[in-house]
Amino acid sequence: MKLKMPEAVILLVVAHLSIPVQTIRRNDLYLSRICSLSEHTETAACVMKNTGLLCRYGLTSEWVEEVKYEIKFLKILDWPSACFNVARLQHIFPELRALEFINCTVLTMFNGRFKQSSKIERIGFHGLTSLWEVPAELVLYMPELRELDLRGNGLRHIRARLIKGPPHLERVYLSNNKWDCSDGGLDWLAMERENSTVKQRIVDYYQLICNQKLYKGKPLYKVMDIIKMVRQTCPKPCACAMTHVVSDRAGAVIPMITVDCSNKHLEQPPATLPPGTTTLRLENNKITTIRMIMQNPQYQKLADLYLDNNSISAVKELEGSEWFGTFRVLSLRGNMLKQIPVYVFDKAIQVNNNIMHVLLGHNPFRCDCHFIPRFQALLHKYKRVIRDQLDIRCQKSDDKSISYAQISTISLGNVCSREQTEMPISYVNIINIILLVLILLIIGRFLYDWHVFKTTGKLPWISSILP
């Protein structure tokens, strides 16, 4: 059955639309990588001197049509395309010994790679501000490559194979780039030994500067040393990351490290922490006490401690703790706290200049007249610090007036009822009353004996029986 023209067009459009989006994107990516050396012949200008060739804005037609065995040195300036075909270049200039790209600011990628027949001994890239990474495959199989000069570009990433791969590579220069020292960037350098092939070949290793994110302006080798230390000292099964770095007046790099041990089914916090740990996350574990945290010297420099959703029922260990006077964040949400030492929190918050916030919500606080008046006063006094007051509530109770009531707004009349205000005498008060009666009896007996001795001259009975 023959289709009419409009029907055929519609079917073609539908067929095109039915092609998976990923396939279209892969094809677009493939097409974008096809680049020709002859597409800019009309704008190009080339000058040959002896065995060297300098070309600007492309390659003229005379240099792309036939194989040129006489050219040993090639400089390409201001390449006008985002792509460069190195496989084609090697075919045209098979005797090339040195290759340079200078100020090719729109160049972002290379098509193909140099083959094992390459005789190039030196490659230099300078001023390639749009090139983020030189793919390792570009030079991996170059048997004669001795020097790779990548100074002064926009490079952010580099892989170990680029430096380790070429068998006779001796020198690599990497300074004046925009290196990303974070995970996924150059962090792999941290685990390289001092005498490794990579570090031996990077001539200017100690001049490299981090540019991206939190390490901006910091010496790369110092950041790598810290990353290595963090990875070697990170307690299992936790994850550790350097979240910030600062420099002191002497120029030393001081790391701010976060140790994340949340959701690890831990019954105790880790015994050791990387030096410089400022934040410890222990949410969603099975921890029942903070005793180890308060007694461990490695925890004293912690700024932020998150203990949400554990089984902590008391925090009396905070009393007398040096850490409690210097911390920044303490989160105890979702534990088993029925009360807290109010006076300890009051004193700590008053003297602590670093404190940002304390979180106490979603705990089953006991709402009675012994605890709530003082706790409510603390919440009112430190609204700026205790920030989750909406979630700080009484535990479930048969008394609907206080069950799950917000403690900061609860009426004390509901908590301190008449029966509660007529409190029974405590054991301590009973002991104090007994002691008072005994003291009064002793004083009375003394006064009686003194009066008898004064009037009759008779010694007290206790004196008459003593030897």
C-alpha cells in the first residue's frame, strides 16, 4: 500500500520522536567530537622556518592536503574551533618532534589520540583557558614523549594515567592552572607516595595552588597531606571529609573535618577521631550514654555534636565538662531524655561565647512541678539558642492538659496542681529534722548539767563513770 506524501512525513516524524533521548544525545555527542583540520583554511596563516611551522587561526590548505615529512616543530596559535583532531595531525606530520598549542581559548577537547608511531618528544599547552582536562588517552601510547608542559591553562582535573602512562616521560609541568583539590579532582594525589612515579615526574608539584571550592588559594601539597591524614585516620565505618580550611598567621593550613557516623548501628561513638575534627554526626544509632564522649580527650575540640535519634536517657556527664563551655552546636533530638540538669545548661550557655544552638526536641520530658518551672524558665531565657522549642513537649500522659503539651507555653497551673504543691517531706528533709532534734537534745543536756554543777557542785553523770 502506497502512502501519500503527508502520511509519509508524519510517519517519519513519529519514528524520529520514538528514538530514545539517550540515543539522540549520544549521537549529538559523537557528532560534536568530529572535527577537521581543514575547516579553517581560509582564515589561517602559516609561516615555515627551517623545520618549524607556526600557524595562527587554523592550518592553511597547503599543510593539510599532503603528508609533510620535513616539519619537526609545530606551534598552533589561536585555534578557532572547540575541537582538534590529533590523529589527523600525526598523519600529516609523521616526523614531528615538538608540538605547542598557545592561546587557544575556545579549544575544549581533542579528537583521537597520538599513536605508538608518534615521534613527539615534547608537548606544550599554554593559554587554553577553556580546557578543563587533558584526557590520559591523548598521550598514553606515545613512546618518545619526554616532556609534558601544561602550565598556564584552565585545567581543573588530571588523571594518574596521564603522568604514569607514557613510558619515557620525565618531566610534567602543571602550575598556573585552576586545580580542583576536592573529591573527584586531584584528591587521588594525596595517596601517592613521596617517591612515586607521579610525584617524581611533576617538576613544580610544590608550586601548585588549589583553585576550586573551599581550598581556593591553598598550596596543593598541603591540602593533599591533610586529605591523606584524614583518610588514614578516619574511624571505620564512618566517612570523613574536610569541609573547610583556614590559614593561621604563619601560613599553616588548618583543616575543619566532619566525621559522619550516622546510620551505622553504633552502640558507642568511635574511640578516635582525625586531628582537626570539628563536627561529629552520630544520628540514628544505638548510643545510650554520652560518658565516653565527655571523657575522651579527642572529643574536647569538637565544635558541633549531633546525637539525634539515639537512646540517651541522661546527660548528667555534661556537668563539669570543659567541652560544654566551648561547644558550638549540640543536638539531642529524638532521644529518651526525661529531664536535663537545668542549672548546668544555664551556666554553660551564659559563659559560652561560641554557642550557636542547642536542640532538644522530640524527647519524652517529664512534666511535673519539680522540673518544669525551671526548665520553662530556661527555654524562655535562651530562645535564641534553644531553637526547636516547638518540638520540646511533655511525654504522653493520662492528663490531657499536659500530654504532648509544648513546655515553653504550658501553664504552670496545669503542672503544679494543689496536690503537687503540697509535696510530701523528702528523705533529705526527714534526716535534717532528725539531726536538728539531736542537736537540740545535746545542747539541752549540756545546759542542764552546767546548771546542776553550778548549784550543787556535782559532776554530770557521764563524768562520774569515766576512768
